[in-house]
Amino acid sequence: MQNNDDVAKRRAKRRKKARRKHLIIGFVVFLIFSLLIGLVLSVTVLFPIKQVSAKGSKIYSQEEIITSAKLEGENLFTVSEDDLLKKLQKELPFVDAVKIDRSLPDSVLINVTDAKEDLCYKIEKKYFTTSEKNYVLKEYSKVPKNTVEVITNIKKCKVGEPIEFENENQKSCTEKLRKELSDKNLLINYIDTKDMNAIKVGVENKFKVLLGTDSYLEQKCSHLKGMIDSIDKKQWGTINLTMWTPSKSEGTFIKGSKK
């Protein structure tokens, strides 16, 4: 039979063990709470951006980029590249991409990639160039050099914002024609998808090409390349591929003059 001293010792040992466990739990809770407080402070109060620099752009100065970025005072770790890009493009539309390099405790470097004018959309009597990402870059009174004129139905066209098409089929058709003709090393002068039953393109500064609908576009472009290669280099005119099908792979060429 156990004596009272043994029972008392075991009870004291259990109480001591329980106190130690409570102390450990309390310490862990305190540590987690402290870490959470530190995390909250780090994204709210600590690490405000004080120094901003920029590089990479050949179109905009460092001062223009820094002024439009408005990053001073924001948190070093929470500033978003996507948000910064959208902010910059509203004032500096030729900004195509940004990358942020952070340096403790308070500095950021904005690396900018410039956009290149790619397509040119005619809207009424104005022309608007876009980047390869379909952002509207600049307004012109005439088609600028080294761009492809696109004639189609546009829903919204505002500098610094993505261009919006009235018809997604026209958008995809325009993009596909641009790719197919470029892949075949054909110089594109214009793409007309305003009427999806009478699609037209101008190529090589001397051929007007009638494609009809958007059926078999890839095959039609391949056939077009073969026809142009076989036509005398001094000839100009109209190439008709409106009736082209895999079972009737024919096109016609009508001689004309340069216009």
C-alpha cells in the first residue's frame, strides 16, 4: 500500500509537468502572436519605399516613369508589378512590361520594356497604333510607317487601354492572318475583316487579295504564297481565293496597275 508521501510526490510531479506544458504553450502562443504583429507591421508601417529609380526605356525618361509610378510611401514588399504596369500605361502607353527589383530597406528599381507599334486601326478619319499585346499606343492622322493597317469593327479604342473588338471572330481572324502571312514572309500592307464574308488583305505593296470567308485561312495563305512566287515580279493586280477549298484549290490572278 502506497504511503501518503509517495502520492504527494506524484501529484507534485504532475503539477510541475502541467505547469511546464502551460508555459511552453504560452510561449508558443506569444511567439506566434509576435510574429503576426511583426508581419502586419512589415506590410503596413515598416519598409515604406523612399527611393525609386528606373531604367530600360528608350522612349520615356527616368523622371517620367518615377513620377507616373507614384511608388514613394508604398510598402516595399506589397507593391505589385501588375498594378504598376496598369498605372504606368494610362500615362505612358508605350510601357509594355515592368519588373521591380527591391533593395532593403527602402529602394526599388523599375525595369521597363518598351512596346513596339504593331498594328494600326482606322477609326473614322484617325489611325490608332497598338502593341503586340493589343494596347492602344498612339493616335495619328495617317498610317504610320512599319505598321499594318487593320480595317474592322472596333468597340472601344482609347490610348493607354486595351483595344476592344465588336466581334471576337474579327479579332481572331485578324490575328490569324497576321501570323500566317508573316510566317510565310509576305509583307502585309493591310488586313480588312470588316465584312467576314469578304475578307481582304493587301500584300507586297502590289497585290489585293480576296479571301472570302475565314474558312481554310491557313491553306489559302499557303496557296497565296505559291501564287505570288510564280507571278512575274513586275506584275501587279488582284488575287482571288474566295472560291478556294481543299477539293478545289485554285485561285485567279487579274493583272492591274500599281495604285
